[in-house]
Amino acid sequence: MKKLSITLSLISCVLLCSCGGLGSLGTGSSSGSSVLGSVLGAVTNGSTLSNILTSVIGTDKPSQEYLIGTWTYVEPGVAFTSDNLLAKAGGEVAATTAKEKLSSYYNGVGISSSNTYIQFNSDGTFNSKIDGKTFSGTYTYDAKTAKINMKGLLLSLPAYAKRTSNGLSVLFESKKLLSALQMVSAVSGNSNLEAIGTLSKNYDGIRMGFDMRK
């Protein structure tokens, strides 16, 4: 009953504010009414509603100890960065759409659970493979900001950790994600990489990366 009350309140907020700043939470070209329709449609979806409530109510910053271990790719990960309740609601809708598109792009690049993982070691080193390409080095982690700074021989890659109900999201600012994928891609000009670059421009305030499990 409490969850239903929160849901109704959330929908009311969206109705009242749909003519305001929600347009920037989608693709940037939608009108207030079309964004409103997307928000209401997604809020009726159980998994999206769960994501909204978890993001607003729960804490998602993992501890240093939680980070340690080997994390294997499961599916694309996305997270909206705003702390505002309404922005989180709209952001989850945009993030859900981005996640669906990223899934097809990742498949096109070749990213799968069999060739993509990150291992964080307690001594401050990490080992990883993205699409089967090795990236290793040292890392530091700030539990207050959930920021991971990974430094390899040729690339420094800042990321953000988000604890999920099933494991861990390792997320990047969109341009950094594209840089990482370009680094490991064996095919220059890959259309899926170009699509990821275009996608990232249309979703301000969303970090993109990988949902992972031990």
C-alpha cells in the first residue's frame, strides 16, 4: 500500500511538471506531452517502477570490500545522475530506453558474458577483458562518490560503481565508454560504436556501462 501511494504521488508530480524540464530527460526532441506519455507508460511497468523506487529510496554506493572480486558482464548498465525525485523518475524512463538500444549495439560489437569481466583485487590492481581484449593496471576507489579510477598502460578510465539487487553496475560517462570500446574494438568505423556515440549525445545525465555479477 505504501508503494502504491508513492507511485500515485510520483505520477501526480509528472502530470504537474510535464510542461517543464522533462523534455531534456528523453531524446531532447520530444514534446512535453510525448515525454509524459513515455513516463506514464514506463511507470506502469513493474521492473521500471522497481528501479525508480530503489533509486529514490535505497542507497546504491558499494563499499570497498563489496567491490573486491571478479565481476562478469550480464547486460548493459545505465544510471541517471540527478538526485531530484522527478528527474530520477524521468531519468529511469530514459535509461530504460537507452539500455534497450545499448543491448543491440553491444551484441553488434561482440560483448558477451563469455568475454567481458572486471576483477578488482584487494592490492589495488585490476584485471579485465572487454570483448576479449585485455585491460589491466591499478585502481583507486572513493566510496563517498563511488568513483573508480582505473589506470592502464595506455588508458586512464574513470568509472562509477553502483550496487544493484543482483550485483554491480560499472558505469562510465558516455564519452569515456565510447573511448573504452574504441580502444578494444578491432574494427575501426564499426557502425555499432558510431551508434553508441550518437546515443550518448541524446541522453544527458546518464552514465552507461555494464551490469555485472560475481
